[in-house]
Amino acid sequence: MLPLQVRKIIEEMREERIMGASYLAKRGAEAYLELAGLLEGEELLSAMEELGKEIRAVNPTMASLYNLTEFIKSSPNREFVKSKALEFMKLSEEARREIGNIGSELIDDGDVIITHSFSSTVLEIFKVASRKGKRFRVILTESAPDYEGLTLAKELESIGIPFEIITDAQMGLFAKNATFALVGADNITRDGSVINKAGTYLLALACHDSGVPLYAAAESFKIHPKLNAAEVEIVERKFKRNHFLVRNYLFDITSWRYIRGIITEFGILVPPKEL
């Protein structure tokens, strides 16, 4: 049985609806830190096995949680566990900053960028571009039913980046007004598909039809080393509205053919030429 302090972090991760895969991976690393501060030896080794399963189960779609548990190998040595957790957090932060630098170079003065949902990496790109003095505008969706887009709107408002909010249903209408689309990713599969907030695929189709390039931004720890798109478990979270049951898959899948490139800390990955 995991200690109460660690279980509390896991429960908070399960309840989180807005912040996405990067944030949850960081919280997972914090759970390892907490565990290593409380246990050692065989108790720590046994608890780490349980913690790894709990973290992956928070959201099986997210590659970041899988890769976190692979990065921090089970060990009875609490100092080793702490160092690996801190290393993961440091590498994650460095990756986000580098993606901000690389991605910001795609933005030119006068650009209009359409995005969907909330992504800390996309936000970092916007922040860096703004600090570089680039003038651009963002079209963002509400991102129902959890309305992550409104969280992004608050962030953009706080740093003075102009934006307009649209309903998800209007992505097809507004995509043609954009210079390019930029979204985050919760999982990049071995076959190059981007798994992100449901609606991303529809945005990709609208952009493709209008000749608007779409980029995804994601740290390399969101690349799943084993699974192709068809093998990924897509989490569904049904809810009721006016006593009617509403189907609600949290993510959808966008294949390489609709993606101009994936911005990582190592550069921009591009699809194979045959696609």
C-alpha cells in the first residue's frame, strides 16, 4: 500500500482535467520524490512497482507517464530514485524551453495561428515568440467539454498576445484564416501519429482542406517507444447532460499525412516523403 502522501498526488493526477501530459508527468516525478523520502530498502522497491502501475493507469493514453515509469527504474536506493526523479524534471524543463526556441522561429510578424486545447509547449512557443518582439495573433477553441482553451486564453491575456476564442464547431470556418496550426501532443506513436485532445483530427482535416500547415509540439518523452496508433488505449470519460449520457473520448488520432512537422527539443521531425 502506498503512503497517504503519495496516494494523494496520484488522486490529484486523476482529477486533473486541464494541464495535460507534461504536467502529469511532472507530478508523477514528484510522487517518486515523495515516495523516496518516506521509504527505503525493500519497502521502497516494492512500493515503486505499485507506484509505476498507478501512474500509468492515471491515463493510459499518455506516453509521458509510460516513459516516466521506464526512466525511473525500481530501486531500493532512495538517493538513486530521488536523483532520477529530479533528472526527469530537469530534462523536461530544458526540453520545453528548447521547443520554445525552435518553435518560435516558425512565427513571423503578422501570422495568425490556430490552436486547440491547452498545451504548455505551445504556450512556451507563444511566450518566446512574443519576447522576441514578433507580432502575431492566436485563434483558439474553447475545447469543450473541459474548456482547456479558456485556460490558454487567460495565459495569453496575461502576456499581451492578442487572440480570439471560437467554439469547437467553428474550426472548419476559421482554419482557412490561419497562417498555420499549432497543437500539443499527449502521445506520438511509433508510426508517427499524433494523439491529442479530441478535435485535433478535425482541425487537421480542416487545415488540410484549406492548405494550412499543421505542426505539433511535444517533448521527446511523449514519443511512445513501443506502440503504434492502433494499439494505444484511448481513454473515454462519459458524462451526463440534461439526463442524457454523452460519449466523450478524451483524445483522437491524427496521422502523419496531415502533419507538416513535430517540433521537439531535438528539432522538427518531418513525415516520410511517401506520405
